Amino acid sequence: MAGCGGGGGSGGDGLGGGGAGTTWTARDSGTYWTAQNSGTGEHLKGVTCGNGTFVAVGKEGTILTSSDGVNWTAQKSGTSAWLKGVTYGNGLFVAVGGGGTIITSP
């Protein structure tokens, strides 16, 4: 998987989240997808990339980061809300979830 550029993927590669902590990486404009083990058992609902970092969010406040979309590191979110989406802009990652939860990266 190619690294994440300043605001998005590159070279037709892609990344997606799924059930039981599975992430999916794609090559060749989405023609070939490969399941990756993120190291968590929680469902992942949103994935984005920015400034060279992939971020996945999901159930129970799960936040994972990766520089390559394959090897993931768990981060502390400070919430137990189900995080349902994440985006990147103006130098910050912003995740949103249940109960009106909104959290940002430091």
C-alpha cells in the first residue's frame, strides 16, 4: 500500500474499514483488494488519510493510525462512543460518533 499523501491516497490505491477490525487495501484503482488485520476486534466504520497518516475509527471509541495502511497502532480516544466517521483538514483529524460525539487530533 502506498503512503497517504497530503490529503488523500495516491496511485489508484485505496483503503476501507470493516467488521471485526479488518481493514482492506486496494491496488490498481480498486481491482484487487486485500484484507489486513488491524490488531483490534472492534468494528471499523470510517477511514481517512492526511499528512502521511491513515486513521480508522469505530466501535467503543476505537482509533487506529497507520503510515502504510497495513500496520496499525491503537490510539486513546477518550470516549467509548461508537465513532462513525473521520476526516482530515486544516492539519487536524476530526472524528464524529454517537450521541453527538466530536473529537479532534492534538
